[in-house]
Amino acid sequence: MQATAKDLRFHSKELLNTVKRGEEVVITYRGKPCAKLVPIEEEKKTSPETNELFGIWNDNAQAENVENYIRTVRKGRFNAN
């Protein structure tokens, strides 16, 4: 669908409803296309079971005691000297 900049100004609600239905709206200015309104794709939330990086440190022996591991990694950066 095409609409002019004037249509966008005065009929924005109707154009947004058109986009909400899944259509694309090309906005023209002085007869030339200058913008496109498209529906936003919903982000799919990943669950831990489907995320391949979840549990990446599960088998790492260093991560058994996370607090000690982090302290060791940060050692020297946060000295109070």
C-alpha cells in the first residue's frame, strides 16, 4: 500500500492499523518513495533447553566454586593498596 506524507500526518492511526494487520505501507513525499512502515517481528524467547550456550561451564572444574574462581580472576585488579 502507498500513502503520502500528508496521509501519514492526518491518518496515522489507520496506517498503523494497516501495518498491524501485516501489510507494508510505503510513504511517498512529492511522489517519490521515502519511507516504509513494516510490522515488527516478535522476538522469540529462548528457553535454557534450546540455548546452546546455556551450561557451557557445567563440566568445568574451575566453576565448581564460582566465588573463588571470580576472586582468582579479579586478583590484582582490585587491590586496596
